[in-house]
Amino acid sequence: MTPVQVAAAASQLAVLTEDDLIRRADPQELNRAEIYPGRMGNTRRTGVGGPSPAERSKLLRRIRRRWRRGDLAA
């Protein structure tokens, strides 16, 4: 990402709360996109329904790859 792209993404993300992200998440769409397949809502690992740190890193890598390919809208 270029510095301008990073700044634009950061400014858009800065206004979002965790509740905003959770409300906007569509588990079925994430599964179809293989961003977080079959694990949405799994509370066994963390106790709060979120990914483990390793899963979170993997998820972010997938999102970055898809964003770079243009598969995700800005």
C-alpha cells in the first residue's frame, strides 16, 4: 500500500467501533470469500467468539491479499 492509501484506510477505520464491525459482519459472506471459513461465532477458542491471535493474523493476511488483487471494494 502507498502512504496515501494507508492514510485513507486509517481515516476510514478510525471512526469505526468494534460494535460497528460486528454489526456489519456477514458470517456467510466471510465464509463464501474464504476469509474466515467455518469459524464465525466459534467461542471455544477465545471465549468471546473472536479469532485467536494466530487466526487473526491469518485473516488479516488474507484480507490484504484480496485487497491488493482488487477483490475487495475500498
